[in-house]
Amino acid sequence: MRKLVLFFIGLLVFSTVSYALAETQIDPSKLHFYMYGLETCPHCQKMKEEIPKFYGENSLTYYELINNEENNKLFSAQYKYTGIAGVPAIGIAYDGKLVAIVEGEYNVSATPKIVQAALDNGGLILFTGGQAYIIKNETIIQELQAIYVEHRMPEESQTTTTTESETPSSTTTDSGNGICGPGIVAVLAVIPLVLWKKRR
């Protein structure tokens, strides 16, 4: 009886995941990745290999933090919006628009599901510290777009206010100290978002 119950649970999980995958209509050629990292970070090096392997040679723009004052300034600026101080910090753009930011190593084959969840929820998905957040404040999204995609400081004259649950609170260390961020498995956080959206 126990084996039968486990079989049905497994079948249910498999069919749910298969349905979620079938619903993804993301064009991989419209994906581009922007990564802040360190040459000394094994997680960064792995992501630098994995992303082009899945999405092509020109799918990744890499910003080295060691001995690069401009990249460190931009990386420090993104911290106030995301709480991310570890690397790799990977921005995912779809058709030129930033739709997700992932802290740490993740399964890049899950990227279309992450992008679909962001589009379905009308915001930017942030994965940091093993948690997933949705940022819907358009000003914050535009400022993160400037930092990741446009590689420039956001306009200083704009002031942003965050609402509850848009920015995670976290304890972190200075971004310039070479700390390598923990790896996370983004697909585990995305599946509940996709399933929740389908039930609404």
C-alpha cells in the first residue's frame, strides 16, 4: 500500500512538472545573462561555462569585480535593491528587459521557467538567500535594469521607496571582499510560483 501511495505521489509531481514545462513559451534566443563575479570564485567559473553551453557563446556578459572600480561601484549599488552581496549575481534579461536576478549557482536549464514566472507575475523575480521574491516597483526594476543590462549607475535624482516584501532583509558583508555566494537551486523556488499562478 505504501509503495502504491508513493507511486501516485510521484506520478502527480511528474505530471505537474511536465504541465508547467509544456506551458513555458520562452524563446531561448531572446535570453541574455549579465553576471557580476570573481575570477577566484568556483561558482562564478562554473556559471561562466554553463550559461554559454546552454544558450550560446554570446549569451553572457560578465562583469569582473577584482581590480575593477566601476564594476564594484555598480555591484555595491545593486545591493541596496536586492540585498545581494555574494557572487555570482546573475541578471537574466528577456528581449532586452531584466526579469530576474539570481544570487549563486543555479540550474540554468530552469531559466525559461524563471522567465515565464516573472512574465506571468508582472515583475522581476529575485532569488537570494534561498528565498524567492517578486519586485513589482517599476522604479526599482528600472534601476536594476541600468545596473545589470545597461551597466551604468541609475539616475541619482530618482528616489525609491520599497514596499513590504519587495526587498529582502539580510545580513551581508561588503561586496568588495571577495566572498563567494552560496549556490541555490532556483527551479525549486520557481515551481511553486508557476503552480500558484495556474490556480488563480
